[in-house]
Amino acid sequence: MSASTTSGTTDALGPDGPGPVPGAELLAALLDGMDAALCAFDADGTVTHWNREAERILGWSAEEAVGRPGFAGWAVRRADAGEVQGRLMAVMDGPGRQVHEFALLRKDGGRVLVRTQSAGVRSADGKPAGVYCAFSEVHAQIDLERSIALSEALFEDASWGVVLVDVDLRPTVVNAHAARALGGGRTTLLGRPLGELIVQGVEDLEGALQHVLAEGAPPARAELWVTLRTGDGDRRRCWRSGFLRLASPLAEEPVPLGVGWLFQDVTAEKLAAQDADRVRFRSSQLHRASRSAAECEDPMEAATSSLDYALAGFADHALIDLVAGERLVRAAGTPSDAPGPCLPGAGGGIPLRYAPGHPALQAVDRTGSVRASAGAGPGQAGEWARERQWPADAVHALCVVLRSRGRTLGVVTFLRAAHRAAFERPDAVYAEGVADRVAASVDLYQALGGAPGPSGA
């Protein structure tokens, strides 16, 4: 088969041979469009084909290469020509392909190390008819192999999650680490909308992916908080994420294939940092509260001042109920309908009608802290708060007993609205530290003649 000389490839007849046969132009176009350099030899070792990539690598055109008897003296040093030609032509008599590395000569005299894959060509009657040889520069081949090896490592052994999503934002490839993080298998996650996997935070993730598709990769990593739906319930996680826009290398203009999403679970790190920040802030508030209370002439003002500092970032309301006989009396509290400072109560010393089992009464009975929260049903929160004579927006409560000099003086109650999380054990520890300061001020207030007073230990 011959090929057009205008395309950069010819057959063994050369430019003066007969005209092209049907399909020759197609063959020439295919050869010249290959990413790898390709040449072919007939059974005598004469060059019959030479494509444009071979010309690019070595500098010899098809007109200069086709028809030459092997590589000796022009593409290979004469001292090496016999060995190179022998190894290339040896494949003609054997099955399969052979891979070799040779140092070839460029037209400008430079040398280039290439990796070749050669295979025999047989005629219609099955007899050896020649050899074709595809070759590329070794460094380019190594780069390709490194890219393939990197891809395989990322999708098998990487210690961070790797997910490829298509332009519809559906996973197409998921590595083992990402599958574990998302709570599924590597194949079961493919093609599913991200919203089926992520309960909360999917809008932020999809927004980031869409931005990458439209604008390219962001300059910095993003930290995304998501809630995952798992068989054991919902899990809140923080993923430190990086994004890469994927484009086809085969298109003349970049065609988006999707987004590469790499992430690490940094939930423990973020929670530890948040806890450290919280501890520092609360310590600072306690210090400021102590300084402020020291300047108050009225001990009860010192107690309410301590609560004002404690409320910042901790709770929405605070109440001080003091023991008066067998009942509790409201001594101070924050406004029930709006944020504000803790002020002395206006109840005139009338005992509170707390029902048996009220968290404040439990705190007095146990001489400890009691946590409580409203039910999750609609309308339950308001009714729950009204039954306990707390502000209507309260859904979480923490009652801490006030103790001083071996006596129970009362209870301080912290309340949170629905936008805050329920009180946890670290919150109780902090509240108990606040209560110690409040109790000391209340004890001084009562020792100086303030009422009501405790009934005993």
C-alpha cells in the first residue's frame, strides 16, 4: 500500500512510483495523526513508512527517510547499526512484539534515547514481509508511565480521598479512602447524586464543583462541613478539599471532562482547635468576670455581672433561683423576650411554683448539675419551656447548684434557644466554674443581710 507524499508518508516506491491506490490518503492521515513515531521496513530492511512524529523527534523528513536501507549512517551510528538493525528485524520471524531502547541520531547530529515497540508484518500468504516499529523518546514514555502509576496509586493506596465527578456532578471514579469516608463501596457510589450521600452541606460542595467547571481550580484549599447519612445515623464531618478541572488532552480546545476532588477528613483536628478556642475564650471571660465583680459594691450585682460575662457565646438566658425554706425564689435573670443583662428579679420574693421533677429542683436534691432538652416534635419546645416557667424560646437547659461554705444557696439555670446545640459535659464543667463565683457573691450578699437565705446544707 502506498501513501501520499504530500501527507508526509510514502511507500517503498518513493515519490516517483505509481499514483495512490484507494485508501492511501486515509492510511497517510492515520499515520501522521499518531502521537507516537512510526516507521516500517520491508523484509530486506528498507524503510517503507515514516510519519510526522518520527520527523519531529529525529528531524528527518519522509522524503529523506523512505527508501533508505536501514538506519545505518543517518539515524544510527555505523558502529551500532548492525546490532540495532538485527534486533529490529529479528521480530519478523517471531510472534508478538518486542520492546527495546536505542540511541538514535537526529538530523542535527544530536542523539536521542528512544523506546521502541516492534512487531512483524506478514503477507497474505503468511510469509514474513517486514517490520513496523513505533517509538517515542524515553523521557516522554517515562512521564507517561509515571502519570499512569500516579493515577493507579491515587485510586488504590492514597491516604486521602480522591473522587472524579463528571459534568453532571456524579462520581465516576472513587478510590478506597473516599469510599470509606462516604460510607459506601467503590462501585455502589458511582453515578449517584451527591445529595443521596450527603444530608447537609451538599449545596456548598456542588457549588465548589460547579465553580471549578466554569472557572478552574480555586487558588486555595476549602474546608467543607458536611453531614453524612450512614447506617449508624448522621455523622458530621469536615473535609479539607482541593479541586482540579479535568480537560481532554485530545481536543484542540479544552473540553471539560469533570472535576478531580481530593479531600482529607480533618474533623478531629477542627474539633480540637474549636475546643481550644472555646477554652481560651471562656477562660478570658471568667477572668474579665472576676475583674468586673471585684469592682462591684453590691454582692448581688457582682453575681449578675459574672453571669453576663458567662453568657457570651454560651447561652441565651440565665436565671438565679435562691433557696427560701422548701421553695425557690427568683433572685435575678435575663429578659425573657430579648437579649439583655441579668437584673434583679421583680417577683417580690414570691416562691416559684416549680412542679416536682423540675430540673432546678433536681439540681438542689442532687447537689449537682442537671441537663435537659425539649422534645423534637412540633410545638413541644414552647410548651416544654412554659411548663418549667422559662422563656418560650428555651429548648436546652443546664441547672447548676450554688454551693458555698458547705451550704446549698440555690440554682443558676442557663438556657439555650433552638439555634444552639444541647449542653454537653464540657459545658457543665464551665457552668460549674461560673456557679462557684456566683455562689460566693450570693453568700456574701446574704451574709450582709440580703434575703432570702438558705435553709441549711
